[in-house]
Amino acid sequence: MDLEKRLSQKMIKKSAISLISYDAHLLPRSIERYYDYVDEIVLGLDKDRITWSNNPFSFEEGKLWDSLNKIDKESKISIIEENFHKSDIAIENDNYERNFLKDQCSNEMIVSVDADEILLDPKSFFIDFIPLTERYFHNYDICMTWATPYKEIDDTTLVISNLDGSPFFGENQGFITHKNSTFTYARWTDRSQFGMGRILSPLITLHYSLCRDKDDLHKKIHNIGHSDIVEEDPFYDLWNQVTLDNFTELRNFKTSGLGEAQWPSLFAVQTEQLEDYYYQHKNGAY
């Protein structure tokens, strides 16, 4: 038995939770990145196909089930259908679903990955980093850093960057928590929401929250947990106007509704080289 397998067997068992909703088509690619490093995957699906913002949604269900079956060679994946739209307040439904899924998990270590997130180097994170920090997750949440592709145009992806063209790594997100914690604002918990109880990690996650076609983006921002602030935020109109001809004009352009940190600029990367671009700069995230 090789060293990597021996080490993995000694690690604390991990449960992953994720969500099936309007961006379900992104989920298989996301799961493929972490499937080998967790022991079970619990997916939540609203039984009435209603979003947190109380809007109906649909997806190609047969196609998704086929994709998940191909991935799930070790029978790790389960799907929980429940009413996840009980409140008129979207973030309350967001919190409820995550806590409900967490409570269905068999293991103490809870890994949260949304469908639009792609882990950049999961092997290094789970095999090298987690054994050094797993003793702390009883009291602290372990965070990842978002790398944010902004908009794909033809064969080019505009990415949120620093002024020198390096990736902007200004946003962290809760990633691992203990089963006894409580999600209080999306993936922030009662131990991490206000900046305390967090451990930063070298994990970079490509967050395709924004980098999707126009209709999908419009659908997302009107159904996410903080959809109540969308109408006051000019983000979507600005995104819609960005082209390969004018993107260099944007400086410090982020609007208020999608987090605190401002975005310095945009940088153009060939889409086929996108992951290499982030990987080359990975030390800048930690």
C-alpha cells in the first residue's frame, strides 16, 4: 500500500454537502474534483423545485442523474429531497438547507462545496494540508480562497485581477466546519461569521458564480440567498456591458451587493489556459 493511501486511511472521515438547483448542470464537474477525498456526499434538492427566493426552477434531471451515476463508483452520493423554501426570506432558506444537509451527514468533518465551484488542487489540500489542521476543526472553520472568473467571451475569459494582471485573491469563504456548528449566513457559521474562528488554507476554488451565460447569471442573482439586495445593485447591468474592447476601463469597479472587497481590475486569459493561470499564482492566495 502506498504512502498516500495509508495517510488517507488515517484521516478523519469527511462528509461533503452540496446543492441541486438552477445551476445543477455545473454540479458533476464540481463533484469530480473532490469525490476521491471525501467519504460521503449529501446533495439537497427542493422537493417542489422551488428556489430559496420562492421561484420555480427546473433542470435536465435525467441527464444529471446519469452524470452522477457515472461519477459515483463507490456509492458515496445520496440525494435528500425536502422543502427548502419555507421562509419568505431567501437567506433563511439558504441557512436552513445547509443545516438540514449537515444534520444528515455521518461524519463530524463537513465539507461544503457549491455546484459552481471547482477546487484547483484538491489533492494537495486534502492529503497535505488537512492532516496538519484537522485537530482544529472542532473549534475553527477552515476557509478556502475564491478565484473569480468574471465573463467568458469567445475563447477568452476575463478574470478579476490585481492591476499587475495577477489573480485577485481577496475573498475567503467557509469550506470545512464541524457537524456541531450552525450555518448562520450561507457557509459562515456561528464560529466564523464575524471573522473569528477561521483558519485560512492554501485551497483555491474557481468560483463560477459570475462566469456563465447571461440568462443563467440573471437567474442566479435573483435566486441566491442574498437575492433581496439585487434590485439595488447595478452589478448585472455593468457585467452585461463589459466587452473585450472596454474591459480595461474597469478599475475598482465592484458594486456593494456581492461582498465587501473591491475588485481592482479585469485581466484577459485564454480559456483553455485558465486553470494554469491560477495555478501559476497559487502561492499568492496564502
